[in-house]
Amino acid sequence: SKAIKERRSIQNYKKEVPDRERIMKIIEAATWAPNAGNEQPWKFIIVTDKEKRKKIAAICEQEWMSEAPVHIVVCGQTKTLVDHYGEKGYMYNIQSCAAAIQNMLLEAHNLGLATCWVGHYDETAITSELEIKDASLQAIVIVGFAAQTKEGSRKPLYTSIYFEKWENKERKTDIFPVEGTLRRILK
């Protein structure tokens, strides 16, 4: 879709604060993500306080974050998933929250907002700062209005695809985008 190809990770934001309605739409989009056992393990902490944003940016060692008007801290509760799935529950928590975050990024783009998915942080320090209990920090989604534009690029599609097994020496390079779909040219 257009949003998937246009969305970029932005690290330079205007001072203008997005309205609460847009932020709630972003969170709602997150809750419609696929998730293990429909447990919906995600929790969201919306941080708009300037001093708290500065502390989070310092903990993340990414000063640019302090200028963004909204930080959405995404946490996942693993207990129910682990109760149902054992050790795999930890991975399912991460996967479920990651799907929710992707929905957030795409919905924000659709609403005219810019985002950045931040995964570099001191989890213990953020957990303490935000008093997170019974949940694991998954990511921080930065939200605001872009003060920059950014071009994106991707490697050719064929460099990411194998057929039938990993690193198949007979990897097909005859895959081309056709009207938004993929077509394999058969000989």
C-alpha cells in the first residue's frame, strides 16, 4: 500500500503537538494487530510532559527524541502468554507488540503524522522512570509532525527471496513487481 512505501523514520519534529484524537486513533490501530491467542498483551504509556521526554531521551542516548511532542511507550505483559504457551510466550509477546507497533506507524502516517520506532534504551532505567510493573518494555514510538522529509530505498526484491530452502543456489531472479503484485516469470 501507499502508506507502507511512503512511511519513514523521522528524527526531526516541529513543536506542534498532535491532537488527542489522532493519538487515540494510533493506539486504537495498535489494538487491532494480530496477536498470539488474542491475548492482546500490549499496554501503552503516552508521555507528553517535556521534562519526562527529556529524561527518556537521555536514557535512550538520543537527544533528538526530547524535541518530539509525544512518546508512546509500548509494553507487553507476558504472564498470560507464558501461562498458555510456556517459554514461547516470551517470543509471542514480542511478536504481538511488534505487530501493534507497525499498525501504529502506518496509522500515524495515514493521519499526517511522523514517527520513529526506537528500540535502543536502558530498559531498567525506563522501567523505573515510568514505574512500569508486570510488563516488559518493547519499544518507544516517537510521534509528531515532521520537520524534515526523507527518501527511502530498498534492496532489490530478489535479494531477499529464496525458493524451497535457505540460500538455494538456484534462487530465482526473475521476479518483478507488476501493478502492485509479484509475478514469477515461468519459462
